[in-house]
Amino acid sequence: MSRVARVVDELAPSGIRKFFDIVAQMDDVVSLGVGEPDFITPWRAREAAIFSLERGYTQYTSNWGLIELRREVSALLARRCGVEYRPENEILITVGVSEGLDLAFRAILNPGDEVLIPEPCYVSYSPTTRLAGGVPVTVRCDVKDGFRVRPEALQAAVTQRTRAILLNFPNNPTGATFSEADLELIAQIARQQDLVVISDEIYSELTYDRQHVCLASLPGMLNRTILLNGFSKAFAMTGFRVAYAAGPADLVGAMTKIHQYTMLAAPITSQLAAVEACRSCETEMEEMVAQYDQRRRVIVRGLNDLGLECQMPAGAFYAFPSVESTGLGSEEFAEQLLREERVAVVPGTAFGAGGESHVRCSYASGMEQIHEALRRMERFVKRLTPPVRRIGAAVSLGLCALLSPSTSASADELIQLPTADRSTAPTAGYRRRFNGPNEGYGTITLPATRLGELLFRYYDREDGKRRAEIGGQFQVLPDGLVTPGLSVGMWDVGNNGPWGRRAFLVLTKNLTPFGQIPIPKPFERVQFNIGAGTGRFGGAFSSVRADLPGKISLIGEFDSRRLNAGIWLRPLRQLTLKGELQNGNPYLGFEIRAGL
């Protein structure tokens, strides 16, 4: 007979800890795995902790926590969330949100009670439920819903044994969050079924593009919500282990009863640091959030450029890309990436079965680490992708209605020369000019080395003019400071006329919000090209492409024959809509890229 309690013996090891046992044995690892801010705790909070020790504040506090801190938390919640809690008996200071979660479960669950948990979810949710005698009932969230739980799926999971719903938003690991309308539908279920909602909002301050909505602020939810939050993420105070639970007096009182026998009180040093964080560190917090916001745009764009489809997270500091395109499962992908390129990500299965085919990438790491991780991941993904797929796994069909002829290169040629962050694929297209001949074209892009690609183009027009072109672009300077490219081509300029020839040398520079030369919001990336050519139709040219949120790109180009400006929209990954104004004449078109 085992000396270990059955409920403990049956717990699976943490998927995160299991993975990082491997990481601990390796050198030169770039980690996107740990969910911990890379920022230092704001100085005023640290100074408060130091000063408290110098003054000899080393005693126990009340089981509830320092009344000064509870008052500051009450004011913080009123100010930022619009909810009012009495600091005397509705707020409890805990040793991290993890303790608060454990206390909440043990305070409300009887043996066999069920807790509805949207999945993927933080690794401790199901084990903590079981340790409290409850039964975790996971409700799967799908990528097509933005990893937000569907209210009808929650409703379908409710039984006579259901006692509570556990929500985490913004979510770890997906970064998904809820709008007020989403929360109202969930709140309606809780009110109708008389359920308690444990709302883990530890990432509430790390919400981008919209205002975080606190569940307890909705009508009828203040008295049935246990709100969990803390200082670890927003104020970069993970090592201080200080958080809080806020809720109805009877439930928080029950949690305090357990807390006084198991933990007694959170450390006074941490509590005094938290008091100062509430009073004077919100500016530093907002600065950190602004940097997370820029990092998330860089890492999400980088992952998508690698062919790892990734939605833009609405909060927290995690990206959750799909690795399905590589043919590997999440654990296999994470382990191979770690062993071959020494990049640590967390397999999605660590967060439940709903995380399969995904990995969690934390952008709480510095920008330099993110760029280095993306470079290593690019090498890894390219090795995984079979040659046949790289050469022929996608076809792009384009149709452009051109309203003016041009003898010089098009925007596609000048701006979309192959670079290290483009996926390789053949393309085929067709351009119809309203006042000129139609033109068909094809492009094949081949990987030459991990640093560059070769490009082949062929054009054939109805008037007999043909053109063939070969080019390439290779990163030869460190960190992609400048990417040189070479384009060589020849074409027939008339029916049975002489063939024109040209050679272009192109220099490309990509700028991101956190690059060596940062760009301001709202731009996510700006690409500059300058070039000069020899031969017939040679000469100098320049072009620029600026990418905005919402998959919008602004383009412009200038040479001796043409001034061109336009906008490209990408409503889908496979579809680009194009509108341009060339020498005062507009043209419209679209391009479709479909994986086969």
C-alpha cells in the first residue's frame, strides 16, 4: 500500500516543470518559456521593502494582511475596475494568486462538486481542484473562436453537481480575453444556475487594444465572484509572492479561516512593497505594458512569417502559435526545437488536451532574445519543411486590373523581393489592363541557403512581349542590418524586337518597433528598398512598405519613369487585395495564395 495519498499519487507531473528539467541541463538556451517579466521591480517598491527591513518590520501581520495594503487594493480596484470592496472583511492578502485559488476551492467545494474550467488553461487549475476534493470539468476552447469559451459550451457542461466556473482572462497560455458582451453571457449562466465564479484576473493590467472588464463589475456578479489578482505580473514582483482575493464577506471569511491555519500571513516585507506599488508605481507598470505591446506585435508577425499561424493575443504576455504545419505534435516540436536550436517554448499539451498542435511562446523576454529565438526557429522550421513542399506546396493566383502601362518594375517586384521572412512558394498570376494587353506571369521561389532565396519570374503578354527574370536575396551582414539582393532579367520589348537586358542591385532594410532603429506606433514593420540597375530599363529606384495593424500595408515607389502609391489589405492569410495609384492612374487587383 502506498504511503502517498491517492489523490496526490494520481496527479500528473506539471508539463512545464517536466520540460524545464531538460532546459536546466543545457547551455546557450534562448527561453521563451518562463511566464515571468524580464523587468526589475520598480525602484520605489524595492526601496519600500529595503526600508521596512532597516526599520525592523519583520513581524507577523494580521491573517487578513496589513490593513494599509487592503485599503490600497480596495482603492486600486475601485479606480481601475469600477468595483467596491470593504477592506475590513472583503479583501484577503495571499501568498500569490496560487494560494488564493487553493483557498477559494477549499472554501466552496464539497467532495464531488464540479468546477467548469475552459481549456487550454494554466497548469495548476485541474490539480488544485482535485486536491480540494472537487472534479474538474474542462470545456474546450477552439482556435476558430479566438480561444474564447463559447457560452453554449459552458451551459452544456452544467450538471446538478456543478458548483463553480473558473475563468482566467487574459488567458495563460493563449492570451485570449473577453469583451463585456462575452462576460455578460457567462454571467447570465452563473446567475441562472446559482454558480460561484472564481475569476483569475492576474493579467488584467496587461490588456491591449481595449479596456479590461472586471467580471465582478457586471450586474449581479459582485456577490457571486471571487476575484483573484496580484502584483507578480503587472508590477514585476514575482519573487515577492503577494496577491489578494476579493469577494463576498462570507466566502472571503471562509478562505481566511483556512489561510490562518495553513499560511498564517503573507510576508510583511512583501506587503509593504505592495503598498508602495499601489501608491506610486502605476506609471512604471504602464511603461512595461507598452513594451509588452510592442513585443507581442514583433513575435506574432515573426511566427506567422515562419508559417506558424498565430493569432494576435489580446492580453498577458504569451503567443500561442500552431505548429500543425510542421507535421509535429506540440511536445515533439518543443523537444526537437530545444535540442536542435536551443530555444525553449512550452508544449501546448502542458495546458490540457486542447493545447495540442500549439506551443506557448512568452514575450516577457527581451527583444534581443525574441529576435534570436525567431532566427533559430526559422532554421529549425526550414529543416522540417520537406523540399517538395517548399517548392510546390502553395500556389498564388493574382488578378490585377491595370489602368496604365509601365515599362519599369511593378510594386510586387520592387517591394516583394524575397527576404528571410518570406515563405517560399511558386506563384502564378494574370494582369488585365483595361487600356492595354493582358499579361500572365509566374514566379518560383527556391530556398538557396538558410540566409536567402533564389527567384525566377516569367511574363508573357498578349502583344507578344515576353520577359524572363532571375534574382535572389541573401542576408550577409549580422542581424540583418541590410539585406542585399540581385535581380537579373531580359525581355522582348516588341513583336520579334530586340531583347532588353537589365541587372539590379537592391538593398533592403526592415525596421520594427523594437529594432536598432525603432519605429513609432501604430506601425508594426517598415521595409525600405533602394536599388540601381544597368542595361536597358535600368536606373535607380526606391520603395517603401509600411505594415499597420489589421493586416494593412501602405506602399510607395519612385523611379525615373513612375511614381506609385497604394494600399494592400490582407483580410485572410491567403488573400491580398491591392489598390494603387500609378502616375495618376489607378488600378485594382487581388492575389490568392492557397496551400495545396
